[in-house]
Amino acid sequence: MAWLRCEHTITKRTETVVLRKMLTTIGRASGNDIVLKDPMVKQTHANLVRKGETHTISLMDKGAELYVNGRRTKTATLKAGDKVLIGAWQLTFSEGEPEREAPSAPAGMTLDVLEKLVHLSAEMMRDTAPNRLFATLLEGLLELTRSEKGFVIVFKDGQQHLAASHNVANEQLDLSRVSDSIIQQVVEHLQPVIVSDAMADSRFGRAQSVVDLRLSSVMCVPLIYRKDLLGVIYLGNDSVTDLFTERDLSLLKVFAAQASLIVHHALLLNQLRVDNRNLRDQLKQSSQGRMLGTCPSMKSVFKVLRRIAPTDLSVLVLGETGTGKELVAQEIHALSGRRDKPFIAINCGAIPENLLESELFGHKRGAFTGAVADKIGKVEAASGGTLFLDEIAEMPMNLQVKLLRVLQDFMIERVGDLKPRSVDIRVIAATNKDISALIQGGGFREDLYYRLNEIAISLPPLRDRGEDIDLLAHFFLNKFRDQYGAKGRGFTNQALTGIKNYYWPGNVRELENRVKKAVIMSDRALLNPDDLSLPHTDKRHVKPLSEAQEDFKVDYIRQVLELNNWNKAQTARDLAVDARTIFRYIEKFSE
């Protein structure tokens, strides 16, 4: 009786097949007598014919390869002990009764080897820089396996990169040449390869790595995290054949599995560092001080801000509530020559009218009931620096006159004191009101307006800033997550859609407050619309076209009136409309 012992040289799977038939077919297709699952095996690869006591094997596919005892052939008569290589399968021909092999126990690991594995793992975890990590991995494996040479290749974005090498010249590590049949076997099957006598091996003797490095023994294993191939470890020795044993391979497989986990997390950590650095660079490029913005309108604001900051021009900052008017004032001060002097801010609408004058200009002891000591006002305290007057449109008319004098003469008088005092201040004012309409209605002095408005900066509402909304939302998320140690690390797609479609009447201040509350209150890693208290709608409110046209007409007529110094007849002629149309739209300005 004759039989074959079939062993897969990579997976080490074995089975015994007794040759009872006159004709035995061998191939990858399931209809063959001996089915060899391997991509390099043809559908019907070879036939084994028995005539009396003689067994002859022959190729059946012209494109197939057959090796008997290391020699390529098309047909051969087999004798006991002959080894037939078909693809990655080695078939050993034997006569007599098939041997019953006792299952072999896994190779044992001595305490010394285990200690080395623990030490190497600790060394790898201590240094998470990828280049150093792979060098540490390779150095430890060379010592464990008694290898002389080796290198590590990692796969990233579909390309292979040399991560570390030892005792190998650079010219021998051309990756276009190293990517040979040994590595291909490991990559395709995700299984290790061990070659005892590489130069004489019929499968891999012509592999470029074997030829270039003149290797006698080779061991190559994959680095796999879950089902992802991270790379391969290639170890070799150019002077000793049969250096690597199944025990070495088992040891290397155990450590490769452990090392893959460390390598995977190290690569993730490195990528996180790179992403954070890129994000910081991106924020730096899209910011001006504490202000963020990449939309054209904000870039224009940053450009104007940097140009006027070194001057002493009075600035009027216009914009809706929450758009960041005080941030603009602070940045102008920070970029000016007054940066080391005081920045004093006062909200003209938050202080009662009877106390506002004292807050602005100070008072003398006994000037009024409760004035028990002299007090320096905000204007005097800001001398040498910058005075920021928020909500300037709320300032009473009698104080507008006194402020106008300060801007003209840079002199103040405390309440109850007749002694004038000189001040050196730069004034930045801000409002969310339409001052031009207030002037027409007698609510604001025109001469003060021109003193304050030596140059104006208009801040766009958040809803008109496009991708800035997303940028600001992530900035606030990261800021408050770090501040409060929260779990939130991003937004769901529904939340991002809601953020972009919401009207944001409170602008940046409202966005900041909503994100802050969501980060603190939510236990989710990804914040959703409910966390942000956003309305469940798929798009922002859109005005009817007729309403949008009417709004445009109102704004455009106001602009032309200002160009003509509110000469209504000239404005009507410029716009080619009846003068009564202009009067009708002026009435709408106060609505």
C-alpha cells in the first residue's frame, strides 16, 4: 500500500491520503481526489497513475509547476521518501501502512524566554515613537531568534515602507526588489513562512531578498491587528542552515501577536499627535488672536484689523449680538503700541443713566449723596491704553456731548470738579444697532458718530460664515472637553447638519453656550441634536423671495441715501423712482 503525507508549508496543516485508485487526480477544484486549497495550485494540477507497484506523477496543466525532491519536472516515477512540491503543499510519498502520528504538544517556553518577551514588551511600550518602536522590536527579535539580519516593513495607504533594518546595507533594501515571493506568501495568506535552506529551496531560492542578502535561513511573519495587516517582520541568517525551528516560529508568532497590539496603538497615538499638530496649524492659519475664521468676510476683518491696530484711529465695531465685537477690540489693543497699558471696557447699556457719568468720568468727594471719596472714572483709568465702549448707541444724549468733547480735546472733568484733566486714550466703540437710523430719528449725535467712526469694522453673523460654524463648534468642543474632562469627542452627522442649518440668533456666543452645556451634560462620545437643544429640522428657515427682495430694497435705498447725505430728491433721481417711493421706504427704516 502507498500513501501521501500532505503538509501545507505555511499553515502546517497536514493530512494523510491512501492511494487506493489506479488514477488519482490532484488539484484545487473540489472534484479532485486530493484537493489542495492554494492559489498557486491549478484546478486540475497533476495526475498520479499506479501500474502494478509503480506510481508515476504527471502535470496536467501546461502553466503548472511540479517539483520532485527540489527539481522541476513534468513527470516522475515516485519511490519511498520522495517529496513532491505543488504550490505551497509538500506531498511525501511513502509505502506500507500509514503512520499514526501522535499529536505534538506546543513547543514549551522556558522562564528565560518568557522574561525576555516581557522585557521586550515593556521596552516597546516605553517608547511610542514609531521609528524607535520598530527598531526596538527588531533588536529584541534578533536576540530571541539568534538571527543576524532583519528588517520590518509596514503598510500604509496601500504602500509599503521600510520601518527598521539591522545589519543590511541600504542598497540591499530596495523595496521594489525586496517585495518578493517570500513576502508575497505572508501577505496573501497572512501566515508565517519558515525556510530552512533558502538558497537551495525550490520555491524561494530565486527570491530577490534571498539572493541579495545571501540568506541560508529565513523566517517571515505578519503583524496583524484583528484582520488588518500592519506589516511583516523578516529575519534571516546567511551562514547557518536549519537555524529556525518550529519552536522559533511558534515563539515568533506569539510575540508578533502581542507586538501587533502595541504597534497598532502606537501608530494610532502617533497619528493622533500628527492630527493634533495639523489641527493646531490649521487653527493658527485660520485665527487672529482668539478669533477663528476662514470665510472671506472674516479674513477681510482680520486684514483690516491688523492694518489699523498700530494706529490711533477710533474704531466703530458693528455686528449682531454675540458676533465677537469685544474680541475685536481686545485684539486691536493687543496688536497696538498700547498693549502694555490698560484695556478698559464699559457697557453703556448696562449702567443706569444717573450713574453712567460717574462711571465714565469719575467724581469728586461730596459731589452727590454717597460720594464719600474721590473716584477715578473709566476714561481716566484707561489713559495710555484703550477704552472700549460697548453698546454705544445706548448712551444718553447729555453724555454723548461730554464724550464728544473728550474725543476732541482729550480732556475730562470729574463730576463735581472743575479742574480739567488730560487723558491719552484710544476709543473703540461697538453697537448692534443701526446708528444711521438713530441719527435720522434724533437718538444719536451725528458729530459723535463721525468721531467714533474714523473706520468701521462690520462682523458677519454666524449663519453667514459657512464652514466657520463647523470649525468653531469643534473648537469649543475640544476646549470644554479638556476643561471638564468630559467624554464628548465629536458630533453625529445629524448634529453637524443641525448646527449648519440653525439660524443662530445669538451667533458665536450662543454656539459656545450650547456646546458647553452639551459637553457637560451628555455622557455620549458623539453629541447629537438633542444634546445641543437644536430644533429637529433639516434646513434653515428660508424667506420667501418677495420678502428677501423687499429686504434688499430697504438696505439698498438706505445705502444710496447715505451716499447722497440723505438728499431724498437726488436719491430718487439716482434710483429712477418717484420721490414718494423714497419717503415710503424711509418710514420702514424705523419699523
